[in-house]
Amino acid sequence: MRVGLASVSTISLALGFGLAGGQSQTASAQNAAFDAASVKRAAAGQRGYSIRPLPGRLSAGNVTVKLLIAEAYHVHDFQVSGGPSWIDSDRYDIEAKAAGDAPPGAKELRAMLQKLLADRFGLTVRHESKEMPIVSLELAKGGPKFPAASHPEAPVQFQVAQRQRIVAENAPLENLTEVLTWLLGKPVVDRTGLAGSFDYKLEWAPDEIQLSADEAPPQTDGTKPSLAAALQQQMGLKILSQKGPVDLIVVEKAERPMAN
């Protein structure tokens, strides 16, 4: 996703650490643990938060336990329920380092974060599947209006600006569905059938489908289409509201950590 973030939220999620989806892990990931970790209450009055996977370590600032759980279990925060109310209000700074010279991959980092939450916060969870509103991303009439990546050997570039502009180079559609899930507050399922990586730009004016009830829309010049219209006009895609099974993480137990 997914960094910094009063205005962009956790875009480290969309960039590889926590693409929401399946829960499978390798045996090595299941046994992974950070070699050392510092957990401290964040200073009061800060705005925004960050969760940054870095080579060989994880750095998180001013983050709630609920958001950490979402990262650790590869879901969005609206898929985390239960537990004491403080997991969505208390904020923490975390610095954690893995042992060895080889940086761990995304699955290993998620497993290490799960272990840290269990050890330091006494966290226990269970998985549930529930029928909930979802959004289906599909091809519109006429098909896609964006090309395959011009440089498929290059690194993925995926930038989100002010929740009204996306610029992607050599990016799979899972990056787009991840950010749409974050914007719409519902799981977005890719049903386009398009595989591979693509180059595209998407610009729109935020409207009621992506704004919370107490949130004022950002200033725009009035010339940009809504998100749904922009997807169809600029990319040849459409979004449809449906219902489907959604994986939920239910917190059974959580305890405030002892001071370092």
C-alpha cells in the first residue's frame, strides 16, 4: 500500500507487504520470528501513521494494534473485529529486526509480525467467513483501454495521490483492486480475467461512494469524473456492487504490552 500518511493511509499494503487475499504461508514463514523488537507507546498528538517493511526489518509509527493485525494477517482493517476497544485507539511505535543477512520476504515478515503480536500483545485470533457486500471489478463494453507494460522487466511503480489519482507502470491489477478496496471500504474482487502487468493513469473526483459520512470532499475543479465513471472512461473497467464471502479476523484476546 501502502509511505506516510495522513492523506494516503498505508500504501505499503498495495506495494507488496500486505496485498489483501489468501492466508497461505510457507513452513519457513510459519516458524519466523523477529530477532529483536521494540514496542513503545507513541507520543500523543501525532497525525497519520506508517507501516514500513524495510530490508531485514519492520518499522511502524503511531499505529494501532488493529492496523497491525490487518497487516499481519493480510487483510484490511474493516476485516478485523472483536477485541477490546483500545486496539483501535492506543497507538504504538515499533522497530523490529530479523536475524541473518538475507532480508525476509513479505510472507516471512507477516509471520514475524503475527508472532510479535502474540508475544508482546498476547494476541489470539480466529478466522471467520461472512457473506458481506463486495465490489466486482469487471471489463466494460469495448474491453480494456490500457496497454500491457512497456517495460515488463522494470520494477513495479504504483503511486496514489490524494485519493484521486493513480499512476501505474508495470503493475498487476491486484495493486488497483487493493487500493480500490481501501478507497471504497469493501473488498474489491478482480473479475476482469486480465493477467500480467500494465501501464495506466487514473484520475477522478472523490464522491459519496468513497467518502465517509463526516468527511468533506477535497477541492476539485469540477472537470474530473467520479471514480466509477473514470474507471469506465479511462480504463474500460466497471465496478458492480454484489455480495460474497469475506475472510474476517476475529480478535479473541489482546493485552496492552509491558513497557520496554
